[in-house]
Amino acid sequence: MPGYLLRRLLGAIPTILVVVSVCFLMLQLAPGGPFDSERKVSPEVLANLQAKYHLDQPLYRQYGYYLNNLLHGDLGVSFRYADWSVNALVANALPVSAAVGGVAMLLSLLIGLTLGIVAALKQNSALDYLLMLLGNLGSAVPSFVIGPVLILLFCLWRPWLPYGQFSLSPAYMVLPVVLLTLINVSTLGRVMRGSLIEVMSSPFIRTARAKGLPLATIVLRHALKPALMPVVTLLGPLAVSSVAQAVLTETLFAIPGLGRLLVNGALNRDYTLVLGLVILIAIATVLFNLLVDIAYALLDPRIRY
Amino acid sequence: MCRFADSHPTPSPDAPPGRSPWANARRRYRQNRAAQLSLLLLLLLGLAVIVGPWLLPHRYDDTDWSALSQAPGWQGGHWFGTDDLGRDLLARTLIGGRISMLVGVLGTLIAVVIGVAWGAISGFAGGKVDALMMRLVDVMYALPFMLFAILLMTFFGRSLLLMFVALGAISWLDMARIVRGQTLSLKSREFVEAARALGVTRRALIMRHIVPNLLGVVAVYATVTIPNVILTESVLSFLGLGVQEPLTSWGVLVQEGQQNMSSAPWRLLIPAVFLSLTLYCANFVGDGLRDALDPKDR
């Protein structure tokens, strides 16, 4: 196992390096510099600014500086937010994103898996149809439409929930969490349903039934673990897509999290901020996918590592 | 499934012996009411966004100063109301739909070209080349590609052309995987072996014998890709990184509607309904096609 872990970790390094390099090159190729603004800066000042940020150096030196700083955990300073380092901006935004996203993820897993199990055991029941309905809704109505409609319904027409300046209190978190949960529940539920139905029709479950075990025991003891495997594989893509969802949700509800920071940075052409965020998120998803693979290997005894 | 290319002239549907796979597929699709209805709706929507803007009394960028933020109704010919600049919402919705659908189709075309080339070469070459190419696809799967679309759009300006490229470039991964799988099974078939024995070059083998036999599968997955591309486009536009004023797309309209939804909810709801309806129907058509052409998946 330790050998496998080490191999996988080392395997992730080229991926991350490619991401960093592509981002860096892309930003270099982009037209316009960070100091091209409406107000002209005198050439001397511009030269000083560029020297300060090493922009007067050749490309490979800039790349070297950046990699070196990155290795020391320093993402550089923001080009737009005065007196802010990217690290500080991230440190402010990360807890907000983590709180909203974490609660939403827990809820979606809890509700989605339960719904999937019930739907699989009672096919064609009301809950089964609810799951199907949610799935259809989710595949057709984009989340950035569901979100505003939720706001329209629960903040404007029926002012039950606050809307506007976000703060980390339950009342403000309800709608974003509901939105993120709605999106994920149908996917998780449908995969869980399908895989449990398949497992429940396999011979070893028939044996368990023939022994006269109660249904609860059959499901919880025997069927659940193999049925969870496809769900575990789903977690990787789910994490990837939840990045896009976070960007949307945070823009929609004015949540000062990582996603909103990214969009604002992109709109302001804040080179270092966007670069830092993209790298951070990419590393996080690569590591998460790694964890999922390892969990898969641990859960499925047929997989050799 | 790979026998689609050798389709025969279609016999009448009630003659059981000697039905071609295409005829079978068509029959299965006809039995799928939801898919048929969706196809009809989708065609109507397509027709509306292509022809509609020419028939309307208002242009999409004309400002009607006598009707700012007017609610839907018959007044002044603004059936779907106007926005805060007095522009007709129906005209804007149709023009936006034109852009969204165009982006969906062109982005998918780009994805098809890259995906088919990548998958066919990878599957055909096999060995180390295959392993390397597919490893690259795996790596890209693990990255949130939305980020790169956002990066591309911001740093190279927000042009429509670039948007096609960005969307196509992030949508080809599934296509590549599917095409590779098909190529692997085609590669060992007799007709390919025969062609190889005749001394056909590798390039011609791929272009003449492998790719044409992939078309059925590719067509199906292309229809599934279109709504996804439309969705990604509208997300980008919604974030302000996509289509720019005065042109518009459904994502832009939803975003504008969301900004004004307390005073003018119709501006959110109308484009939202159009977008959702299109995605819904496109998904149904795609699923219907897949079921019709690939009954094994059921």
C-alpha cells in the first residue's frame, strides 16, 4: 500500500506541473499588461513597477520566480486589490466556500443516497418518481436559472429569507445550500438507485434472502457496500463539476468565496490572483481524485495495487 | 452497431425479414413519443430563432423610448415586454437563441473533429501512443475545465470565435473515449484486416475504413453534446465572460433578468423558459437517438 500511495502521489506531480505551466504561458500570451489602465503612468514609474514584479525579466526567469514562490506556498500579490496578497485573499475566501460547499455536500450525500436506496427498494413508488423528476429538472433547468427563481420566490415575493450582503449565518446559507444540494441529489440518487437494483438482483443477495434474513440486514450488511462502488467513482467528476457550480452559486448569491474571487479576478484581469486560484483549485481536484482512487482501491478487494 | 454503414434501401416497416439496422432504429425512435415530441418542439424553436427576428416589428437592438421596462402585453407590439433600455424582449430572446444554438452546433462540431481524430488515432495506434493519449484525456478529466474556459475568455478577449474554440476544446473528451472504444473493436474486424492485407496505408485505413464506420455512434453523442455546449456557453455568458453587448445569448438574458427580477420578473422568466425548453428537448432527443441506435445500452 505505501508503495502504491507514493506512486500515485508522484504521478500527480507532472499533471500539476502541466497545469501551472499552461496557466503561466497563457497569461503571458494574453494581450495587455496589468498596468495598462486608463490613467497613463509615467515611464519611470512603470519601469519601477515592472522591476518590482520582475516583469522586466525574461520569461523563463519569471517562470522560475513563480515556481520558486509557489513551492514556498506563496501565490504572490494581487495586481488589483491594493495591499492584498493572493494568500490573504484565499485565506479570507476559503472558509466561506468550504462552509457553504461542505454543508451542501454532506446534505446531498445524505439525502441523495437515502433517496436512491429507497427508490431502488420501492421501484415506481412516489419517492422513485420524485427522484426521476429531480433528475429531469436538473438535466434541463440550469442551476443559474433555478437560483434566481429561488431568490424570486423566497426573498422577493415571500420575504422569508434575507438576500443581498452575504454573511456566514444560517439564514443566508439556506438558499445556496439548497441550490447546490438540489443539483447533486439527483445525480447521486440515480446512480445509487441503479447500482443497488443491480446488486439486489445478484445471486449472493438471493442466497441471503433464501436464508430468511430481514430486508434491512440484507441491504445494510450485504448490498450496500458493493452498491456504493459506482457512487465512489462518481465523487471525482462530482468534485470537478462542483467547482463550476461553486463559481455560479457564489456569483448568484454574492458569496465572498473562492468562486466569486475567481470571476472578479478574471473580469479585472488580476493575473496573479487568477493564476493562483486556478492552480490551487486544480491541485485540490487532482488530489481529491487521487483520494477517490485510493478509497476505491481500499473498498474493492478485487483491485490490486 | 458498427454495421450501420452498410445500410440497404429501406424496406417497408411491416416486412420483418431483411430490415436494415437504420430502419430498426427509425422504428424504435418513432415508438418513443417523448423523443418525437421533443424533436418537433426543437425544430419549431430552431425555425423561430432563425426566421423569427426577420418577421418581428422590432429589431433586437432598437430602443423604444416610449416603452422602457414594459411588462408583456399587446401594447406597442412588445408581446414579451421590453428591457430597461426599451429593447423588445421577444426579438432579443430569438436573437439570443440564434447565438446559443449556433454556439451549440459549432462548438459540438469542433468537439467532434478533435474527439474523432484523437480517439481514432489513439485506438488505432494502440500500445504506448494509445496509453499516452488516453492518459492525457484522463488528466484533463480530473481538471475543472470551466476554469480554463474562464481563463481563455478573459485573457484573449471575449470574441465569439474564441468561444467556439474554447467550448469545443473542453467538450471533446467524452467523444474521444467513445470513439477510441469503437475503433478498438473495429480494428480487428475482417474488412480492416483485408484492407491492411491489400496494402492500404494507415492514414487511408483510418480515414476510409475506420472513421466512416464510427459515424452512427458519433452522431448520437454529438446530439448529446449539443445541449451541454449550449449550457456551458450560457454559464460563461451568465458570468459576463461570454457573448457581449449589443449581441446577446440566453445566458446573457438570464443574467440581465436576474439583475432586474424584483422589478421586471418577466425578463428572467421568458429567456429562462426558452433555454430550459431547448435543453430539455435536446436531452430527450439525444436519449431517444441513443436508445434507438444502441439498444444494448438499455
